[in-house]
Amino acid sequence: MSNMEKHLFNLKFAAKELQRNSRKCDKEEKSEKTKVKQAIQKGNMEAARIHAENAIRQKHQSINFLRMSARVDAVASRVQTAVTMNQVSKSMSGVVKSMDATLKSMNLEKISALMDKFEKQFETLDVQTAQMEDTMSSTTTLTTPQVTLPVISQEGNTPEPFLDLNLELPAGQTSSLASSVASAEQVRYPSRAGRYEQKYLSQYTFENLR
């Protein structure tokens, strides 16, 4: 395993570790919620307030860990692309070499700063990748022969070679595959972190715990 592959492994491992920390915070939050109920039952409102604040903090921390996990995982994918395409620059290598201690610390501020450095390096990679894709697209356009399909008339008459394909079209069908794909692409899925943030943004205020 090369040094770059080792660092890439550490990135992926850090993403999973951040996910575990997020789940740990979720458990701590549930524990604090239980303590809130117990404190209220005992009439200890000050303790209930403290545990409620702890629950809020644990939930926010869980969201932060989850977001950072997604960010680190995305960076790992970009590094994998750079390694595959042999586009790992000297400056990127320098950033990678300094990341191990930062990732082990699980300090979100330090990890965020490290991800900022990575993303700056990827700006150049994006330009290079776009240029390569344009070149490949142009080459494909020049080398791929054009195929003309026969036209189906309103009366259902088609050229003889096309009939050999035994294709049947529903009566009155006017929609195209392109429009179906376009409709499918309109579906959007909210992120887990976004759902958590909306759900728990104001859940544990002291007034709601009474």
C-alpha cells in the first residue's frame, strides 16, 4: 500500500468514526431526556433545565458530526479520483501528509479547516477533469456513427426492416423517454442531517418539558 493509499484509507476511516461519534451523541441525548423526565417527576426544575440544555447540546453535536462525516467522505472520493487519474499534485500531497493527526483528534474545527484546504486543491482538479471530459466527448462524437431510425406514420405504417423488430407501440402514445427521465430527475431527497435539524431545532426548550 502506497503512502497516498494509506492516507486515503485514513480519510475513509475518519468518516466512519465521525458517524460513530454522531450515534454516540444520539444515545447521550436520549439519556439526558430520561434525566429531564426524572427531574421533573421529583420536582427538581433546575436539574431538569440543565439536563434539557445537555440534550440540546448533544443533538447539535450529533448533527455536526454527521455533517462532517459526509464532508470527509466526499473529500475521500475526490482524493480517490485524483489518485486514479494520477493528478495528485505536490501541494495536495502536502495537505494529505498533515492530516493524520488532525483526523485522529476528532476536533471538528481542525477537521473543517483541513477540508477547506482539500477543497481548494480540488478546484484545479475540477478544471483538469472538465477539460479531459470535453476532449473525450469530442472524440466520441467524431468516432461514433450516426444511426437513423425509421419514422412511424400516424397510420402505423413502418418500413419493412423496422417491422422485423416486433415492436408494439401503445395507441396514442406521445410521451418520450426523455420526458420520463426528466420527470424522474425532479425527485429530491432531504438529507438526514437536514431532517434532524428541522425536527430538533426547538424541541427541548424548558417550557415544552413541563
